[in-house]
Amino acid sequence: LPRVVILGRPNVGKSTLFNRLVGKKLALVDDQPGVTRDRREGKARLLDLEFTVIDTAGLEEAEAGSLSDRMRAQSRAALEGATAALFVVDARTGLTEADRHFARWLRQEAGLPIIAVANKSEGRAAESGLMEAFELGLGDPVAMSAEHGEGLADLFEALAPLIPEPSDEPEDEGDEDLPEDAPLKLAIVGRPNAGKSTLINKLLGQNRLLTGPEAGITRDSIAIPWEWQGRQVHLIDTAGMRRKAKVVDKLEKLAVADGRHAVDFAEVVVLLLDATLGLEAQDLRIADMVLQEGRALIVAINKWDSAEDQSRLFNGIKKALEDGLAQVKGVPVLTVSALTGKGLDVLMEVAFETRERWSRRVPTAALNRWFEHAQERNPPPAPGGRRIKMRYITQARTRPPTFIVFGNRLDELPDSYNRYLVNSLRDDLDLKGLPIRINMRSSR
Ligand code: GDP
């Protein structure tokens, strides 16, 4: 489960909020000074969000030193591995120096999304405290009363984008630790005669596809279970590979339609090119479709055995790909011969490796460290003299890697800046060649 840490100085209501989220009755607060308690963890439910919530209240007496020192020490440990933090202040008493210091420190050091919570916001006495909470520089504070259960809907709104919903995308199940033995779902697409059937037959080591459709298998894609060096593979076969169409002028359309179908089922898609024909617009269209669908793409140039002037051909195709797929840099390009089997081991190796990166989750702390550097290298623009503020980034999903950036007026960011972000994210965090999605979310 994602971990959410509750931070703040003593008496702001951290434990009350913890109990509210975990659904326990208020109790358990041991006031004995000098008693070191472990930090409490519990399973929290907030509407349909599920996460582990961590209450740092018990650590307050654990360390000697000034209040801010202690707050820092308790937080640093608790933030390890967390997805987000709730920074709680007391709206009734207003901000203290310690709150302001702590917020500044969090902004600079925490490296993960922080939501300011103005607690004890019931009633009019809290209004000025709530206004002050804006000054923390942590975005719009969530006004709530942990004790009275008010403001939970706002807290939900603030947390929801940060917490992946388990029910949201069933295919995402277990995406953080892709089991080593999960079958690789691999599709091979390309124009007619690129050599798809030959390649699959070679990989399978038998003339399976040429034996014609088996009973019950007609037009739909099916998966052929198979093993490569002891690892499970499901080759997504498409009707188009079996069916040799008779009407030549329909071939091109069929290739795209079949490809699309296979892509739906695949994790990694190999676009097979014919070395004797080179790269054509149709190939780029298929490649583009694969990336649009968020799949990991590999380009394999087939019939390399009969290719002439190989290095010029290779560089030409590579260049045309980089130009034609400007939105995704670094798609792997390999050469193979489906006929002789040359290059197929490398192809499979790269396919497994690519799936692994496509499925990886970048730790939030590393992600935000990168985010800061990226903004230092190339600060966001300042339309009308006011700099656009980007506060933090989180990875909402894997497969494909999907990120959410939070900040203000993000809709004013020019496309060129968005492209800069995507490209340096891809380069710096080992996501080369992968489709990446970044959603911008401005605070209200
Ligand atoms: P598909 O329509 O993409 O399934 O293409 P096929 O597998 O039917 O292959 C089309 C033609 O290309 C056949 O005549 C194959 O023998 C030939 N072919 C496929 N792979 C290779 C290869 O690696 N080298 C050479 N020289 N010919 C190939």
C-alpha cells in the first residue's frame, strides 16, 4: 500500500487525524513525558482510497534538541519510502515560527508531495489561521476538523491524485513487483511480407502458424504460450499473420488493423521492417500507434541477411525513426534474420529488458530530486512576469510510466516546456525509448 505520513508540531491534532483515518476511537494517546513510543501505522480508508497512514506523534519526545530539530528527525525517518505527507497545522492558534520553519524545510528536503492540512478548522475562530496556512507555500491547504470529521472530502480530493486506486486498473495488479516469471506478452507487427510469420515460426521452432487456424480460432488475436531460455512468453498472434489476404490493395489497411488488435494484448510490440524495402510511412504509422497506446516498442529490421550496404541502411532507418517519432527518443533498433535466426536472441533479451523498464516505478524521492534539477537547468517560463510554479511530481502508474505534475497555472506551460520535461525525464531516469505520459494538475 502507498504510505502517507502525518507530520506537524505537537498538539495540532496528528493523532486525532490518524484515528479518524484508521477508523479507531480516539484513545491510546500516552501523555507520559519521556516515553518513547514507536510511530504508529494503520491501514487507512478514505472513500475508496486505501493507504497506510503513519502517525509521527509518538516520536516527539524521542529526541533531544530544539522543537524544530526533533520535528526534522522524526520526519526524516518517517518519510522514508512514503508516497505523500500531510503537514498538519492548527488553524485555531494560527501558524507558529516552528510551523513556518518546518514547512520551508519540507519544501526543500522532503522530495515528495506535501499537503498542508489546516486542522481544527471548525467554526469562525479558525478563519484567519486557514488564511495563514496559504503562506506555508505548500499549495492550497485543506481545511478540516479531524475531531469532528469535517473536511474529509477535501482531504480525499487532495490525496486522490497521489494514491493509485487498486480498483482503477485491474491490469495494473502487482505492477510494482512484476513477478520474474510473469509471461512476457509480445506482439509482432509490421507490413505484409515483412517476415512476421517466418519470425514467429523461427522463434517457436516449428511451422505452427503455417498449419492454419486451429478449430475455434478465427479472427481474434490469440496468445501462443512459449518459452525462451526458461522464461515464459505469450506470443500474440494475429489473424493477419495466418490469413494470406488475396486482395492486394487491402493489405496495407489490414496490417494496421491487425496490428492494433495485437497491440491491445501486448506489453512489448516488435515492429518488423523489411530491410530490402526500408522504412516507409506505413511503418511509422504503426510505430506511432503502438506508442500512442502506451506500449513498449522495439524496431527490428528483418531480412538483414540480404541487406546491402548495411551500415548506411541501418543509420538511415535509425535517423528516419528519430525524425518520424519525434515524441519518443531512443526506441531500440535491432537487426535480425527470421530466416537464419540471427539476432533473435538479442531481440528476446531486449524485449524482456524493455518490459522491465516499462513496468518500473521510479521512487518518489528520486523523481522529485530529478524534478528540481530539471527546473534548475531550465526554469519554467514566467508569462506576464509571474513564474509558473511546479511543485512536485509523482508517478501515478506504470505500464506505461505515467506521471502527475502538481503546481499552479500549469496549463500555461508551453508545449516546448512539456516536451523538455518528458525528454529529460526519459533520459535521466532510464526510460529511454518508452512512451511516457505526464498529466499536469493545477491546484484550484
Ligand atoms: P508476413 O506477411 O509478415 O508474415 O511475412 P512472411 O513471414 O510470410 O514472409 C514474407 C517473405 O519474406 C517470405 O518469402 C519469407 O521467406 C521472406 N523472409 C522472411 N524473413 C526473411 C529473412 O530474414 N531473410 C530473407 N531473406 N527473407 C525473409
